[in-house]
Amino acid sequence: MKAKEKAMSEDMKKIALILSFALVVAISLFSVSIAYAGGVRGIGLLGIWFFMTFGIVVVLAQVIPAGILFVAMINGVFTPAQRNERPVEVV
């Protein structure tokens, strides 16, 4: 394979950057609306906005790999090791 094929194209980098920015903006608007509806006003609104926004981003960053690992674990438990092997039967 050529090195150019392995690397991400410039268009894909721009799309990924725009999608990441849109996700953070959507999360921040959601968190500031929750804080405002909860009665937070003034400078506390900014603190709650930062705390909730980056807290949600961190949780999402951990949920995606955890979901991949969970699906791989379930797949490994319920599929036989060899294709022609019969699964274990409970007597």
C-alpha cells in the first residue's frame, strides 16, 4: 500500500473536525440549557457549562471503546473457537 492511501485525506480531516466541533457545540448548548432551566444564573452558569460539557465529552470518550470491548467479549463467549466445533451443550 502507498503511504498516501494509509493517511487520512484532507477532506476527511476537515469533515471530522467539523463533526467534532458540531458535537461539542450541541453538547454545550444542551448543558447550558439544563443549567439555565435549573435556576443557575450569572458566573455560575459558565462554570456549570464547562463542567457539564467536558464531563459529557469525557464520558462519551470512555463509552465508545467500552462498547467495542463489550461486543467483542460477548462475541468471543458465544462463538465457538473453531468453525467446525460444536458449541457446549448443557445436559
